[in-house]
Amino acid sequence: MHKAFYNIFSYLKNHKIIGFSILLAYTIFISFFAWNINLEEDITKLIPSGEKQQLLKKILKETDFSDKLIVSISAESEEVNPDSLVLYANEFTDILEEDYADYILEIKGKVPEKDIKQIYNFVYGNLPIFLDESDYSEIENRLYRDSINDRIASGYRQLMSPTGFVTKDYFLSDPLNFTNLGLAKLQELQVGDNFSIYKNYLVTKDKKNIILFLDPKFPASETNQNQIFIDSLQITVDGLNQSYSTVKASYFGGVLYSLANANRIKSDIQLTMGIAISLLLLLLIFFYRKIYVPLLLFLPSMLAGVSAIAVLSIFKESVSAISLGIGAILLGVTLDYALHILTHFRNNRNVKHLYRDITKPVLMSSITTAIAFLCLIFVQSEALNDLGIFAAISVLLSSVFALTLIPVFYNPGTEKAEKSTFLDKIASVDYSKLRPLVIGVVAVFIVSIFFFNKVEFNNDLSKLNYKPSEIKKLEKELEALAGRSGKSVYMVAYGNTVDEALQQNSKLYQRLQVYENDGLIKNFSSIGGVIHSTTTQAEKIENWDSFWLESRKDSTKADLISVSSEYGFRPETFDKFYDQLNTDFKTIGLNDYKNAGSLYLDDFISDGEELATVTSTVSLEEEKSDEFISNFEDETGVFALDRKAMNQSFLGNLRADFNKLIMISVLAVFIVLLISYRNLEISLFTLLPIAITWICALGIMAMLDIEFNILNIIISTFIFGLGLDYSIFITNACLNEYETGNYELKTYQTSILISVITTLLGMGALIFAQHPALRSVSVVSIIGVITAVAVSFVIQRAIFRKLILNRTNSGKAPLYLRKLGDYKGRISQSESEKLYRKRAVMDNFRYKSSYSLVKKRFRIVREKNLRISRYIEDGESITVINSGYGIIPLFLSYKFETSKIHAFESDMDSMNIAKSTGRSRTSEIKFYNELENLPETKVYVIHGNFEQEKMLKDIIQRKAEKVIFIDSDFPNRWLLDLNFEIIYRQNNIMVFRKAE
């Protein structure tokens, strides 16, 4: 693969105009599709899918849970007359109606005079619909003659009073005040019974507070418009508060928290990111000595991100904006690829060698990280599915763009910089050799084993909000006045039509009455006693007709005429009341209710395309909420909406999905590592640090009482990707050192350190943020990154040194699983092994990239090695020409323990691999790259062909006693002229021995 990228580099370097044209055309192409993407700002996309979850999505879509502004106009002392509150309220509402039409949809809490009469007439004209069985008992009591007398007397006194002209129509049309029984049901539209109407305003019973409800035009997410609205409203309130010394207004709503959170996040990010980016730019420019490096660093990630958006826009109609927002944060992992390439290029000016060293680890890192992100498709959340696809595509493409573009655009100079930076000095240390550090990390790991499974998942999203103390104080005061103290639960009755939803709501209403009487709930707000389905209305009308039999009508009329005549009323005075008793009542529709006046039914009823809902609000004590909600679990037609309970349920499911995701990710990553390394032990060795990092990070979180939440658990995938990158690069650094003997740990550790610093400056800087969500993300990032780099630098490297490098340096074979299984020596001490030394030779190449090739070559020369060994005696000095990877020299060294062996190999890479074998480091084997440096020996083994014929002949004829040719066309008749004789000639082997 590295050859392909090198060929692309060579082409682009030699055809710059074509290269820039391709890049520009590609950028325009993907930008076109990315620009046309349709983003959905639907928070419910995060909700896991499932039957219950789908129902919740429909309910949230159709039901209006918009946050209202609660305004309290309050008296400053007990002596304040309620009329002062009304004056303030009149001026305030006039300003709102005149100046705030662009920001307020409706002002509730002020009932116009015409609406009061309109509502009364509506209830009077449809009275049977508003009555229940208990009301008929009360009506029956009012039909007794003494009761009739009391009410007629009371009505007479009102007519004689100065306000008699106001009450006249009401009294004459309803002398026994039956309508008030229906009007009492309207009080159930409010939570609690602490309110009454005073001069058309909703006031508390002590007449010290007027309550208004404002419906904002813009949702809480529209922070720009709402900021203008709230700023202006505050100026208005402050001005009125100064004008009215004894009356003050205050207000609260969810929009205040939204603005506080938005402003807090904005200021936190501006401060922390401003400092972090400034320091990061200085660091990158200082380290790489190029001012354009920061821009070049982000180029592959930006191209990859836009490409991913373009792909999603082609294959999906719409994409969750939330997923792209989170994905943009997670794309920080893609910066690593550019950092690794830049660092290696800085330390190695040879582009061919750069691609050889860096292509495999970069592609492995991107593939494994992409697969880890792609596993998000197994989470039952549409937004996280989009996130997984977006991040996977971005990660893969960013590695390809980095490998393609960085070497083309970055010019490290012609000579390697001699001056080392402080990062170079830090990275040059082999931390696995620092015993205290190793003991410390191991100790943390051991302790973490007992704590890592104790990390809690916080389902309460409210704890992620920034809540200033002054707003919290306002919230408590105004919620208490509005009758919403304690805990509020929304009860949603639903159906395919409004009529079905109303039927369900009627049943719910009856149950809520029982719960209120039993003390399970404090109170509730419901239209269940006011608005009924047509079926229920028909039943109530039938109850009215059954109650008012002709005999009862006649007796009531007679008693009423008789009693009223005593006060001077004529017999026809109450004809309108008598007509009502004879009215043929009909059922009414929802529009009739809506046209009745200020009932604000849109706050309760929603009629959507997919679902119709009727909402009730229940107020209860916090400790009783679980018991109350449990009564409605798995009940068709009713859904209890409690934010905390929903979070616990759905985010709990999300947590379970993440547990499954981790297992799937680890398995998928392990398969990719197995395919890439083609070795079980190295795959496990690379994956082991991830497991150790995860356990240590969770253990530290548990010990510090840090909880997971919906945000930082998603960010943990970012840490998982970084840890995986660090592990893969340390593995490749160790393997490269083991295979070739070249110590390049410093280069790899330098690139990792820069990655750590960029991550800590970016994510870690948020530790200074005051917003809880940002701080939680930062804390997890800091713990994860520091743990990941510590485990990779210390534990991973220490394990490799212990099991492989140290053993190789002492001449032993590296440990591997099959070797551990052969502790009895069944294979190593077998007769076959004594003859061919296959295992002894192959163990020198265990875990090396050349292992499969060496194994294949050993199979070819296996019998020939055994054959030529019969013509060599122990103690003879031996020279092997064309040693390749050292197969023949290694075999001979095992066969002849006391012989000094010299091997010539013209290919430097092959020679370095041979020189770095464990056997060659401790036995009498020396490797040479120049023929003139070869010493004189008694035995020469020429494997294959050799071009430097004359020089080799000169060396051989000086002291050689035996010359062996294996699969060689090298001329040999000249040996006969030097008094050599052929003692073996078979199977492409020729053995010459000098005659006595």
C-alpha cells in the first residue's frame, strides 16, 4: 500500500497544476452536495428506537410543551391595595400588546370582560355537559322550598344593591345558580385552588399577586431572538418597577435557562478555546518551524468532514444536526494522522522511507477507529446512527487525504534539524525503563480493577444545565405562586382522533380525582371536567333529561313562582330558566369550545396528522412520583411524561446500548488488527493497552466520584479512538525496533505527545469552563488521554521489552502462545527439530513482517540446509554470500555452535532484519554490506547468483577449503584449476573441496 501512495506523491509533485486542479474540482464537487444537506434539529432523534420510544416521539411532536414566561406582579407590603396591582398590570399588558407583537404570541391571565360573559353564556347554554353525578345531588338539595327561598332572597338583595344591574341577567336566567356548578369545572384548568379573578386578572386569593403567562413566539433554541426579547422585557420591567414604588414585577421561564446556558457556553468556549488555540498555534509553528503548518494540519480533516456530509446528503434525505455537531468534536481524532505524518517527515526527509514507515499504522488507526465509530449503527438511536456513519467516513478519508496531501505540501527542508525542542527531549525518554513510573501505573491499574465497574451513569439531564442562583431563586418563587411547587408530571391521553383522546382523558380525569382524594397527588390541571368526547356528552345530556322529568319541572316551577311572588316577582320573571329546563340539548364540537372565550384550550389539546393528544398537569411530591407513574406503565391510551423518569428510562437504554457497543467495537477492532498484523499475539498486545486504559480511566472516575452522562459517554468514543491510535503507533515503533534494530521510539512518541497536547489544550482547557456539560466532557477527556498515553508509553512498551526485546537481546526467542504450550519440549526437542532447526530459525523472525516470506524461503532451503551441513565441520569459519534474511547463517549457527559465521547481503533492509535477530546478537554471526570487508574463512556458501564475480573469486582463492553453491549459476570451473574437487552434485547443490 505504501508504494501506491508514494507513486501518487511522485505524480502530484511532478504535475502540480494537475494536482491543484483535481483538488479544487473535488472541493467544489463535495461542497455542492454538502451545502444542500437537509439538517434536522430534532432532539428526539437521540431517543432510542422501539415501540414505546416511537410513541414518545409522536407525543413530543404533537404536544405543545413550550416553556411559558410566568410573570408575577406582586405587592411589596401588606398595605398595598390590589387596585395598584391592576394599574401596573394594565400598563404592562398594554406595552406588551403594543411593542412585543413580534416576540409574544399570547398573553394569558387577563380575561376580557366580554370573555367572562361569553364563557358564562357558553356554560349556561350547554349546562348538562358540565355536570356530573355529584352535581345532581346538589341540584336536588336546591329544589327544596326553603333552599329556593334562600336563593331568591339573596338574588333580591343583589338586585337592590348598586351593582344589581350587573347581576340582573344572571339572576333572572338562573335564579337557583345551577350554572355555577358548571363554571366550577373551569377551575380545574388551573393547578391548585389559590387563584380567583379580580378585575379580569388572575390573582392569588390574598390579592397580593397577579399572575400572567406569556407564550413566546420563538422556541427556547432561538437564542438570538430570545436574547433581544428578554433584554427588552427587562428594560420594560425595570422601568415600571421604578414607576410603581409599592409594586414589583418579576418573571421566569425556561427561556431564561436557555439563554443562561447559551451565554455561559459562548463565554466559556471563547475564553478557553481562545487561550488553547493561541497556545496550540505557537506550539505547532515552534515545533515544525513552518507558519502554514496549522492550516495544513486541519486541511485533511476539513476535506474529510465535508466529504462525509456530501455522502450523507446523497444517500439520506435528512441528517440529524445533533449528530454532525457531536461528530465535529469527535473529528479531533483525525488530526492525529496529519500530526504523525508531519512529525515523521520532520525527522525523516526520505519520502520513500516515510511512506514505508507511516502508511500502515496510519491506515490501521483510521480503519480501526472508523469501525469503532461505525458500531454506533447498532445503537437504537437515529442521531447516533448518523453520527457513526459521519465519523467513520470522515476518519477513513482524513487518513487518505493526510497521506496524500501532507508530504506534497509540507517542506521540512533538505537537512534534518540538529536543534532539539523540549518535546524531542521529553519524547526521547523510554518511560518503560523508569521503574517507579511502571510501578505507579500498575498500582493504578490494580486498584482500578476494584472500582471500574462502580462508575454511575447520570440520567438526569437537568444536572448538565447551567443554573445561575438568581434564576433558580426566581423559579422557586414563581413556580410556587403558579401552583407548580414540588414535582410536575404531564399526563398525555392520546388517540387517532381528538374524540378518542378525549375519551381516554375522561377516564384519566376520574382516576386523577381519586388519586387527589387519596393524597397521592396534590392537585391537577385537566380539561376532563370541561371538555368531553361526543359519547360522554350524549351520556351527560341523557342524565339531564332523566333527572328533569315533567313532574319535577312542574313542581320546581310552581315552588319558584310561589316563593318569588312573596318578593314581588311576577310569574313570568323566570321564563328563561323554565325554557332552559325544556331545552333539547345537543352535543358540541371542539371548535364550539374554542369559540367560547379565554379557555386556552390549545395548551391542552393537540390534533396532529399522526396523533391527537390531551394533556393534563399533575402536581405531587417528589417521593411519590415513582408510585404515581407506575400506575400508568404499559397502559394504552395514556402516557406519563416525567422528564427525570424518561431520562432514566431512555438514557438507561442508551447506556445499555453503549455497553453492547463497546463489546462490538472491541471485537471489530480485534478482527482488523488480526488481519493487519496476521498475528494473534501482536493483535492482543495492541488491544491490551485499550483494555487497561479503559479500566484505569473508569477506576479513576469512580474513585473521584465522576459520573458518566449522555455527553461524556459519547466523547469517550473519541478517547477510545485516541488510545487506539497511541497503541497502534507504539506497537509499530516496537516492531520496527525489533525487526530492524532501528530505535525510532522518539519519533513515534513525539507525534503522540503533540496529539496529547492538542487534545488537552482543546478538550482539556474546558476544565476551566463554568458550564457543567463542558466541564464533564473536559474531565473525562483529561482522564482518558492522560491514562491512554501513560499506558502506551509505560505499560505497553514495558510488556514488549519484557516479552520480546529483552529476550531477543539475550539471544532468546520472543514469547508466543505456542511456545508457552510447549513447556515440556515436545516440539523443541523433537528429532525433526534437531535435524532442521526450523523452530529455532523461525523464532528469530517471530512477529516480524518478513515472517511469512522467511517461512516460505525456509521451506525451499530446508533440505538443502541439511544436505550442506554434512560437508561442514563444527569449528570451521564460514562465509555465506547472499544471506537474504539470514536463514542459512542462522541454521548453520545452530548446527555448529563453535563456528564463526560471516554473512554478506547487499540489500540493506534484508541485512538489518537479519542483524536484529536474537541469535545474531549473541552468537558468532556477523553481517556485512560491503564485500571487501569480508574476512577470510575456510568455508564459503554461495546462495543464488552474484554479480561481483572477480572480487569474490579473489576472496575465495586466498584461504578457502570448501565452496558450496546452492541454486547458483555462479561460474565454478575455475575452482578446478585451483585444485578443488567436486564431492557432491545434486538437487542444485554443488560442493567443492580443496584436494589434499
